[in-house]
Amino acid sequence: MSTTAELLKGAAELFPDEVVTSAHVRHLDLPFGAGRFALITLDNGFDHTKPTTFGPQSLANLNAAIDQVEQEAIAGSIVGAGITGKPFIFAVGADLKGVELLKKHDEALAIGKGGHDVFKRLSALAVPTFAYYNGAAMGGGVEVGLHCTYRTVSKAIPAFSLPEVFLGLVPGWGGCAILPNLIGAERAISVIIENSLNQNKQLRGKQVFDLGIADALFEGADFLEQSLLWTANVLNGTTEVVRSEIDRGEAWDAAVAKGRFIADSKVHGAAPAAYRALDIIAAAKSGDLQAGFDAEDAALADLIMGGELRSGIYAFNLVQKRAKRPAGAPDKSLARPVTKVGVVGAGLMASQLALLFLRRLEVPVVLTDIDQERVDKGVGYVHAEIQKLLGKGRINQDKANRLTALVTGVLDKAEGFADADFIIEAVFEEMSVKQKVFAEVEAVAPAHAILATNTSSLSVSEMASKLQHPERVVGFHFFNPVAILPLLEIVRGEQTDDASLATAFGVARKLKKTAVLTKDAPAFVVNRILTRFMGEIQNVIDEGTPVVTAEKAIEPLGLPMSPLVLLELVGPAIGLHVSETLNRAFPERFTVSPNLAAVVKAGKRGFYVYDSGKPELDPEVAALLVQGDVVLTEEQVRDRVLDAVAQEIGLMLEEGVVAEAQDIDLCLITGAGWPFHLGGVTPYLDREGVSERVNGKKFLAPGLASVPV
Amino acid sequence: MPRTVRDVVFVDGVRTPFGKAGPKGIYHETRADDLVVKAIRELLRRNPDLDPKKIDEVAIAATTQIGDQGLTLGRTAGILAGLPQSVPGYSIDRMCAGALTAVTAVAGGVAFGAYDVALAGGVEHMGRHPMGEGVDPNPRFVSEKLVDESALFMGMTAENLHDRYPTITKLRADEYAVRSQEKAAKAYADGKIQQDLVPISVRNTNAEVGETGWGLVTTDEPMRPGTTLENLSGLKTPFRTHGRVTAGNAAGLNDGATAAIIASEDFARENNLPVKMRLVSYSFAGVEPEVMGYGPIPATEKALAQAGLTIDDIGLFEVNEAFAVQVLAFLEHYGIADDDARVNQYGGAIAFGHPLASSGVRLMTQLARQFEEQPHVRYGLTTMCVGFGMGATVIWENPNFNAEGDSK
């Protein structure tokens, strides 16, 4: 047994539940008499809903297939060899489940080396090799093709990426070393760094060809046939493959520098993967692939044993899996159909909600408000947004006509809501106002209609308490911008029944939102954590720490924006309002900052001015601030803030605000954009020792978002 | 409004390699619609001067129009092949003469002026859709003796045809079959067939059938080169004890697809498209369903009469070989020798296979190649028998005809 085979055998023993990919070798006669050809098909035996992956046994299978092809190549019985995938899927890379199981640096190193050892044989055969990217190709799937002499790609391919950096890895089976040597550093960095950090952006077939990753592009309908004809022509010498020269001069270094700039702007140095990948790409300038492969092995092993990757995989599983099966949601079969939606209020938020319901549910949506002018403005907003979509080509004229006709506005709730199944209010955030609105709605709406509130901090139970049928009231808390942030906190009031809740979850699914069930607790999940987090920052500022220090203290987390920039986005007035609500609920932990109140009172929209292009403390704000004389270091600030967050989450779990810590993380990722490398936040609090310091225990079981013990 | 009948030409035709139906066949895991889609795409690739937007119709035949052969194939195959949405399409069924009827139907439209150019073809995946799948014959056929009970079983109708032509013995049928295999093998060796084949990628996930994974089909699977009389003599006669029809002297059960471009001659010339054959006449005729193999004779009589030609004017014959006896009955009727060099020069369905509704265009594609090679021939015909007692004949003129040569 070869060393590679032994290495993989050992790795396979660690991962008995691998979904094993076979590497079928089939022979065919190429057209034009070009000769006999061996074609390897990667196939895990399932349909396209279970994409082909590479675990250790899968790599061993490919290794064995290459053994066979290698012999045939030496014997001269084949003129070339190719590799392709099952229908719709080429291969989507390493099996993450296998990566999660790895406990030791050695084991991690073996996975990296195992992949390299197998894949690089494709570049060392006695005959040319061809990869035919027929369908989705990601990570190791892309990389196995990079080791081949030539590549073709299908125009119909929906997804092609090296997403490793997105998860917290580097493309470690040749991606970092080969890709820049194939298409140049700048393009390689756009694929490896920029796309990964840009919500894991996928390439389409034509882009793969235009970037120079593939040598030929064919349509999906007869992709493999045309690829094999092309192969025959390449082998015959009829078709010459010409690749553009790559710039190994200053352009290479400039590209790497640009890559670092992109990484800084996205993760602020807080996650190592992008930087490790850039280091390898920088060194790949020498063209020494083996050195690159060795660097990839080392980076992979380090990252696999690091908390950022484990958090990344955990976060990926949350948004891919847990988001699809919301914890605590009642059985889907209880849900009632929603064939008409009512929106109370026609302000900006209400209009945005109307647009969202309209686009996703495609049912009549009726807006009401207190005067005709507001109603007209709300409907006008939706109509204008529909025209924008039409203008951008996102919808066609027929669809625009349909949507335009579906949205209406009336003053009389009885007229608008008499046959509505789901009515959501987005009126002024004041309990008495909301109670009054719901009472009016209940008087005219059908008995089965769901009454939903988009309140961000008021009690859903209290809002329902004066109704005849409080069991049909649910909280339906969206996050701004409504069209972009996936999170929807669905709040169960004390009296909410299962059918209403199931209907709410059904609507959320159709809205394509990530629904998380929360208890009717003050400010629910995201706002409570963010307010505690911001409140603690505000506290240290109020006590005397300079704004700059407080802000810098948080940078190592790599959050999408600094706390005070976030406050500006939310609006200081809303931030103040939520802090007041929470202060009433939990006065011992939530303070109302006098400085924030002063900023709001002065009518300021934020703490910063951007005259220099960079955020700088607004001198007018600075003049308003009344600070104490306790000046903390960045580290002290960070500890204070993180301790507060850990305490709050611990209390929320005790209160049963959500089912598990995973739901908190899912909320932070999808509602606040907190990064994968933090895993939301509890994996980070666990690995930094904050959880144990504050609560005496970790939030998550070992192995869930960390190296298993 | 004055109207002129326009000349109609066969521009080009291609086909997939034909496969054997059944779990071991090359196309067992391949969809029928994909076969015809790939044929259409190859046709368009070969004729880049044909602007797809100008295609006025797509007529695709299939006998069993359900599943992957259903859903109005002419339309869906057009969309799947990437034709513009503005190009319409429909499905056709005349059993074995499906593709032939697709050609004549669109040719009629071209002659009339309804179309300038159209695609016509057919597909039959007899592995996925065995003959008779889902049929529900009206009981009156039997109760009122409208047709003989053997009419639905093609092998039995072939035995019946042997009865009608007692001089056509099993030996003659077998000898004919051996020659078909020999001619097909020679045509392959001479590269006559491959030039009009579309390679098809095929997947196999069953290790019992052979190597698993993706492969590429570039040749016809049913061919049995080297077949001898001895090989054939011992075969069973499944349709009648002590009968004459065997698997060796009949076409098999097959999978495959064909496609052709039919245009007005003016359109073809204006658009720089090849003109491989010029349509002279076509005709269909009905006969007793229980001797459906007799059908080509009256169909040819009608087509010759329309054209003002006699059988002696025909220099090349492409006769579908559903059964050897059916070809021999045709030849006997016209006093043509069993081994006449004008008949099925490249071999026929006994060797290549006969995926029912696709075969008509195969005959045309082969005749077109023979026209190119033999400019001394002016007229040729394609003919086939059709289930339920029909025959179909199309007479073609060779645009390469050179009057200097022998006028046959």
C-alpha cells in the first residue's frame, strides 16, 4: 500500500460516517479517431440534492482510480484521462463533517496532505488530463480540476467557488498555489478572498471561463459531448489552448496588498483565514507549486485546529440547517392559508413590509392609515419600488402589472381587512396606540385572522391582553433593512396558540426569512443583546474612557461595523428608546445613558462626522459629552463589554427567551450580521474564556463549535 | 391571392447512434427527449448559416407520447435545445413513419408557403417506452373483426407477409439480413455513417452492465458485423412455431433520435444552406393491418404516379428494414433482385436498428449521402412500412444530378 493510501486509510478510520464518493473509471473512444480515453466520474450514489464531497475514503477511491489510469497511461493504452461529476454536480469539496471530527494537528495535517497527494497525481500522469466542470464545483471540487492539464466548464453551472475563506479555511488542496499561477494573482484573489468574504459569492460558468480558470465553455445541453469533442481536438492538435500571460511583477504584489485591504475591511484582522491564504498566494509568485502545497498543508492544519474555523462551520450549519427547522416551531400542518394580507400603517416600515409580503406571497396586500394622504404615500412607495424592479429587469411587465394590482390602500379598516388572513401592524411604538389599533382590527377582521405586530420592544402579551381572541396575536419582528437582513424574530405571547404560531412560521418561510422563535421577553433577542452591548460601551464612555478607546476595544472582534457606527445606522433616538424599555425591565443591568439622551435631544443623527472621509467624533457631540474620570484600557473595555454580553445571554437562556444558545447565535448572524468567525458570539465567548469567567460554564458542548476533546 | 407551390429541399439530417432497448442498452439511463435535443443541437451547429430565429416549425415524432416522449416534444425539445421561444413546435405520431411524416408534414407547409424552414425528426426510446405501453385498443377491433388479432403484433404481421409471398423463404430473408450487416459494416469502414452521427454522453450506474460512470457513444450498438447464415439459421421464430421471422432477420427494439432541416429551395440557397435532396412526391397508403409490411408497395405506387415516374426511374432505394420479408416483398413486387446494388447501399435497420418514430430521417440522411456520391442518379426513394397497415414513400431528386452521366 502506498503512503498516500495508508495516510487516507488512517483518516478514514476517524470518520466512519463519511458519505463516500466513488471514482468510476470508464473508457471511451474519443471522436475523430483521437484514441482511447479514461473518464473518471465522481459520484456519491445520491441525486443532486446530496452533492458529492471528498472525505478520506472518497479520496482513497479517487487515488485508486488514478492508480488504474496511471498504469494505462504508462502502458500507452489511453491517450488522455478526464474527470467529471454526476448530473448537476461536479464536486463540492471536503466533507465538513469530517473536518469537525478532527481532534489533533496531525490528523488535520493528514487531510491536507492526503488531498494534495491524490490530486497532484493528475498533473503527473504520462498523458494529459482534463477536468469537465459539469455542475456545482466548490472548494476541493474546484481544486481537483486545477491539478488537471485542461479544464472545460458548463455555461449552466450554478455555483463555482473556493469558499474556504468564508468558512475559516484556505483553499488547501492546491487552490492557493495553483490558481494564481493559472490566472494571475489579482483574479485568484478575487475568487479566493473577495468572493468568499462577499457573502460567499458564487461564479457562473461564463465567469469561470472569462477568468481563465477553464479553457473552454460549453452549453449545458450537451456539455460533456462537446467537452470530449474538444478534448479530441486538443489531443489531435486541431485546437490549440492559449492562455493569457500572467504578470509576475509588481502587479502580483499589488494584488496581494489589495487582498489584504479587502480582508481588513471585512474581518478587521479578526479572522486568520484570509491572511493565511494571502500569504500563500504571495509566495506562489515564485511558481514553486510544491512549496505552495506544503504551505497549504500547514495553514490547513493550523486553521482546522483553530476556533475561528470551528465557529465558521458551526455558523454555516446554523444558517444552512437550523434556520430551515426553527427550534420550537409547531407542526407545519397546523398552519392556516394566508390569501390576503393587511398592513396597519402606511409609513416607511409599513410600506417596506407591504412590498415584502407582496413580492413573496403574491396575494392582495391592503394598507390602511389615519388619512388618505398617508395611505396614498404608502401605496405610492410600493408602486415605485415595483417600477424600480421592472426597470432593473428583476421582474417583467406582466409581473409588475400583477403586483401593482395586488397592492391597495383604504382608510376604512372594515373595508380593507374583512377578508384578510394576516394583518400586521407597524404603527407608532407605544403600547396604548398598538392596543387601540388591534382592538379596531379585531372588530372588523375575520375570526381566524392572525394579528401580528412588528414591535421591537413592547410586550406582545400585553398588546393582546385586551382582545377577545388574544391567542391569535404573534410578534413578527423584522430587522432593517427588511429586504436584506434575513432574521425574523417570531414572538409567542402568553396566549398565542399553536395554529397562529404555525401560520406565522409558514408565512416566514414564504417570505424567505430565517425565523427564530422567541419568548415574549423585553426586546426579544437581537435588540436585547445589542442594547446591553452598546449600553456597556456607552457606560465606559460616560465613566470617562475616550470614545476612540472604547471603539478600538471592540475591533478585534471583527464586527461588520463599530458600535457607534451601528448606533448611527439604527438611529440614536431608537437606540435610546430601546434602552429605556430595557431599563424599565432590567434596571440593574440596562442603563439609560445621559450622554446618549443629550445627543438625541440635540437632534444629532450620530456621533461622527465624515468630512475627512473617515469617521471622526463630531465636535458638537464632543461638546455635549459629560464624562467621568475613569479611563479604561482597551482590554478592560473589551472585558467589560464581553462580560456584559455573556451575562445577558446566560440570563436569556435561563429565562427561556430562546430554546438554545444556537438560536442566539443564529439571530446575531442573520439579524445583526455578526461574523462567522465569532460563530455569532457564544463560540467566541466560550473560546475566549468569557463564558466561564462570567457564568461558570461554557454555552456550547465541546466539539459543537470547537475542537472536540 | 395568387399562390405558387415552392420546391422543398432536404438541407441536412443527423441522428444519434442507435442503441439496444433494455437495461443493458447504452441509453438505458438516458432520457428520450435529451436524445432528440442533442440531435437538434448538432444540426444547428453543422449549419451555422441557419439563423435559429428563422425556424418556423419543429415537428418531432414519437410513437409513445408519454413521459419523456410526451409534453408536445416538438415544442419542449425546441426549448431544451436552446431555440428561441418564438419558434413553435408540435408532436407527430405515425408509428414507424413518425419522422418521415414529420418531414412530409413540414414539407407540405413549406410548399404551401406557411414555412420557409422547419425542423423535423423523431425519437423512440423503446427501452423506456416498450411498444404498446399504455395502449387501450378499442374492443370493437376484435368484436367486429375490424382487424385480425395479429395486427397489433408486428412480428406476426411479418409472418403473414411471408404467407402472402410464399416464394420469400426464411433462407432468403436470412440471406438478406446477412447482406444488410455486411453492407452496414462496409459503410462504417468507409466512414459513410459516422459523418451524420451525433456523439451522445451516456451514464451507467449499474456495474452488471459494464464500466460505470460517464461514457460516450459514437457508434450504433445493435450492429452485428460478421453475422453468417449459420448464425441466423438456428434462431428462434418467436412469432410462430416453425415460422420464418427471427431476431436476426428483423430490426430489433431500439433507442435513438433523428433530426433534419427541411426548407424551401429558395430559402436554402438564399441562406447558404446545403441542398442535399429535392422533394418530388410523397404518399401514404393503407393496407390490411395484419400485413402491414405490404404497405410500401401501394404507397410507392401512389408516389410514383404523382411524380409521373416509374420504378425504373428510381436509381437508389432506402427501404426501412423492419423485417427482411417486407423489403423482399417490395423488391419482388417490382421485380428487383434481392441483392440489387441500388437498394440500401449502406445496409439498413436490421443492422443499425429501428427506433420506430425516428427511422424515417435516417433513411433520408443515408440517401442524401448516396446522392452526393452518385451524381448519375437522378431519383431515389425512401419508403417504410407502418404499424396498423400503412406504407409511406417519399421520392427525392438528386440536386447533384449530372445529365452527362447515366440517367439512373
